[in-house]
Amino acid sequence: MRIPLIAASVCMVAGLALSGTAHAATVPTTAPVAAPAALPSVLPSVLTKNKIYRSGTASTLSCAIPAIREGSAASLETFHRAMAACANRFWATRFRAAGMRYSPPKIAITTGSGSVCGKITSNGAQYCPAQRTIAIRIMKRDLRDPFRMNIAHSVAHEWGHHVQELTGMLDAQNVLYWRASGSARTILSHRLEMQAECFAGVFYSATLDSIDPGITWEQWVDAVSRAGESKIHGRPANLAYWQDRGYSRGSARSCNTWTAARADVS
């Protein structure tokens, strides 16, 4: 997903629904919820009534996020690891507030293209659910123009997928995905990605000052809304909407994309 007027790209993993990590046992359906278009008539409660939605509103979190030196891969790695430490602190607190157990993902940073779950996409980061690993590739464009917010987002968004994995939502989506076809699969992919964007926004609501993005939030959301469209991720305007929704409300409660109207996740 290319952000116009900003050198690097927003990093979102392609093909999470194709990872093959879901298990049928993850789809009990208690407390049926009416499904919107392109979803089954009954949705698993792990998607619609997940405990993470009850984690409350995030408080400001101060993190030590260092400067990035242009052309320095070591500096970029230090930045990524500082972002990772910040994300771990943030989500550990939210999981504890929800009465859930949190465990951090592994972080694999490389200048090459290989990762524990295959070739890293050109976007520079991906989440490997089977290994619970966030794989980050330091890209040449980031060395040339290390724009902090774009690079920070490669961590924040993938952490959203880790939250989905720990809470059972990623497995549940996987099962629904394999039972669906055509446009239903596309919308399921959008719901997954837009929820990860919303979780990233919740994280930013507490940490944006520490990230020191070099751009106002309004400018960032506008840039996201004008990025290139992706079949996997959906319309940029909707991606921007969900990210801003998480940021402005500061709570995972705002991130239930599974019962949202199709127009909001197309």
C-alpha cells in the first residue's frame, strides 16, 4: 500500500487468510450475532464479542523511540526494536485490563527477503502466525528516506495481527475464509486488515507523541486515504477511517469490523 507524498509504504501483510494456521476447533458460536452481507448467518462470538473489546480506553504511554540516521541499517533496526518494546508494553496492559494473557511475538529483522514464513513482501513487513513472528525487512527506500511514521506503521499494523492471533480472531477468520468463496473471501480479508489498522490506531492514541512522527495525525490519515487500492486490504478511504476510529476513540471496542456494514469495509 503506497502512501502518496511519503516515500515509504504502509506495511500490511498479504495473504494472512492463506496461511493455513486456522483450526476448526476455534469456531464455537455462542450468543449468535446477525451477520452483515458477505458473512455467514451466524458469526463466532470470538469475532463479535471478544474480550479484547472490553480492555478499556488506553492511557498515554511514554516510550523511548530513538532517532533514525539516514542510510544506517543498524539505526533502523534499533528503531524497530524500540517500537516493538513499546507495542509490547501497550498491548500487555490492554490484555491485562481485559483479563487475558499476553505473550509478545518474536521479531526477525533482516536486510534480505527471506523470513520464517517465506519471502517478505515488497511492503517490508509481515506477520507469521504459525511462528508468532513479525518479520521486518529493512528496505532500501527506508534507508534513503527514513520517514518515521511509515516505518513505525510497519510495526503497529503487524502487532494488530498479533493481537488477532492471541485473541483467536485470526484463526476464526481463517476458517470462515476457507468456507467462503468469491467476494465473500475478499470482504473477510478486508475485515481482518481493517481491524489491524484500527488496533494500530488504538496504539497510536497512547504513543504518538513518543513516536514523534514528523507529520500531524490529520496529514497522516489523509495520506493513508489517498494510497493505492489493494484487493486484499480494501479501499484506502476505509483503511484510513478504521485507523482514525481507533486513534480517536482509544479503545479496541471501536475495532469490531466483523459486524460493520459492507460499505465500511469494501
